[in-house]
Amino acid sequence: MRIGSERTARRLDRVAVIGLVGWLLFDLTARTVFGSVPWPQSVVDYRIIYDGSRHVVETHTYPTDNPYPYPPPAVALHAASAVFPFRVSVALWLALTGVAAAAVYFALARTLGLLVRPGQLILLPLAHVVAAYYFQWDMRSVNSNLIVLAALVFGCAALARARDGAAGFWFALSVALKLLPVLVLPYLAWTRRWRAFAWAVAFSLVFWCAVPVAAFGVTGAGPVYEGWAAEITRATDAQTKSHHPILISLDKAALHLCAGDAARAKALSLAVCVVWGLVGVCGAASCWGNRERDARSILTHVSLLVLGPVAVNPYLEAYHLVPLVVPALVLLVVGADPTCGRFVRGFALAAFALAVLILKVSSPWPLRGLLVNAQALVLCGAAVGVVYGRAKWRMRDTSAGRVEEVRGNRLTGLARRLALHPKS
């Protein structure tokens, strides 16, 4: 996409980057640092991370006063950040959250080729329109979802560049921080990227075995894992969930829509899960055994594998949906790509517009779980469709070009036909 001269396009790129960075800085600091509650008392989630990780390291048991359902390798990494006084540790974690948010956009722009096409960085703040609400929750809560997203995007970028060791490390780290991206490991096997899969398994063993032993000792690691299993059970208890003030789960929204009718609510939730399953099947079919290192395809399928389980998770909160920025940006990139077919581009832009519209009408809090599922389904389903359609369109164009090349030279037509299609 070029707007006027290259110089004008580059100026537009600078304005887009400055605007996006300013947007992120405002969301990062407006409420936490400059809000009505004084810093650092304004921080909620990192206070739980700070206290919970120190408690687990010291007692080898999970705290009972606040939910802290993080796996043992994440606890060890949290504890490493909690060695300082709280004011220092939370400032470092806040800075890390901001760096992670900016790094996500930089890595996406580099991986999708936006840095080399003048005028296309405007797509970053446009994609942020969809993701801003979820980014805000993570930044204002000072949680770890943007850090997990950064690890996932780094893994996708490394996989697209055939850096399988780095991809395995980043994917294993994301799963160690939170279990939500765990389906990424089977994806590597499904697409026959065996080297990346082997590296991911090896690094996972380090994170899940060696790191807890180093943090809690040989005798302490076992009780910590037992405590984590009990914490997961307690955190997902139906009674606990129903009283959670900011929970936006699918089950909770379905129950509200069905006026408390549990049977109808369960049927509605199941229907949404079936739709997610169908989108997942389509995604799996489109990337089965696919060794092509296409960045758009990798980002789309990895984000689908993360967002599907997240969206139907009974413990869904707004900041868990930060990966929605990935399919949103993929749709915009395809829509701005002149090499894609007109239908594919139009479909991508229409799906993005629909996702923005859903965001604008998602104000009723009790229905938020259904609305965010609708938005995630639109973005993920459309992204799967356009990357598949783009690949088919590109293959058709390539095939047509080969036929024209053969027909254009009568003297060497037969030789070229045999070279291009040796089995024909």
C-alpha cells in the first residue's frame, strides 16, 4: 500500500508508530501511575503474583486467600522478579509489560513485512482498535498475558524464519508461563515441523522439571505440583466463578441470556463450542503437513489454537484475549495486499469491520462472554479463510503463469512442460 510518494508514506509510518506508542503508554500508566489510587497500591494482579510466588517459594504450598493458579515454572519466574521490595519489583514488571506490548507490534510488523512496505505501519494502530480493550486490562492489572503473547509472537517469527531452536524456546516459555498456549506444541507435530517440535519438548522439560527443582528443591517440587493441582480445582469451582466480579466467561453470559435456565444455557454454550470446533477443524485441515514457512499462516493458526480454548475457558477474563490482535492484523495485511484476489481482500476487510462493530456493541457486561466469543470467532474464522484463500489464489496465479510461459515459446514448450510437470 503506497499513499502518495514514498516520503509521504514514510511520514505516515512515523505518525502511526508514534500514535501507537503513545496509546500504549497512556494505557500503561494512566490508571496505574496517575490514577485516583496512589502508586503502587493501584496495582492488583501483580500484588497477587508478588505475594503468591514468595509464599510458594517459602512454604511449598499455594496461598488460600487469593487465587494464584500459575504453574510451578511460572511461579519460579515470578519469584525471581519478587526478590526486590514490592515498589521496585512492580515497577520492573510494569516496564516489562510495556516492553512486551511494543515488542509484540514490532515483531508482527517485521514478520508480516510491514517494515519494508512504506505506508503499511498504519495497519498497527488500526489492529489495535480491536485489541485495545484487552491490552488495557492487562496493563492496568499488571498481569502477564502480554508477556505470554510476546513469547508466542517471537516463536511464530522464529518459525517463519526457520529458526527452529528459537521457536521451540519461545513456545515452551509461553506454555510455562501459562498453560493456555499448550496446543501450540501438537501444532508443530501436526505441520511436521519436527525440529521445532523437538526443541519445544526439550525446553519444556527444562522449564517444567529443572526450573521447579532449582526453585523449590528436590523435595519441595513435588508438594508444589500437588498444591498447583488443588489450586486449579479451587479456582475453577462453579461457586467461586459465579461470584467473580470481572469474569466474562461464556457460561456466565449464557446463563444470564437464558434467564437462569441452566439447561438452555448449557445448550447455548455447547453450540458455541461446536462452532469453535468447526473452525478448529478447518484450520487443522488447511495446515496439515504444511511445511511452508508462510508467516501469515503460522500466526493465524497459532492464534486460533490459543484463542479457541481461551474463549470457552470457564475462567475467562478480558486480558486473556490479548492474542486477538494477531488475527486482526492478519486480516488487515491481507486486505491491503494487492497480490491477493479481490474477493479475498474484500472478505478480510469486511470481517475486520464486523469485529470492530461487535466491539462497539459489547457494552452489556453480563453478555460480554458471548460477545467476545462472537468477535473472536469472526476474527479467527475469517483469518483461517483468507490465509487459505490467499494460498489457493497464489497457486492458481502461479499455475496460470506457468501455462502462459509454456505457450509463449513454441520451440521449448515441450521441454518446459516436462520440467514443470515431470509426472504428466
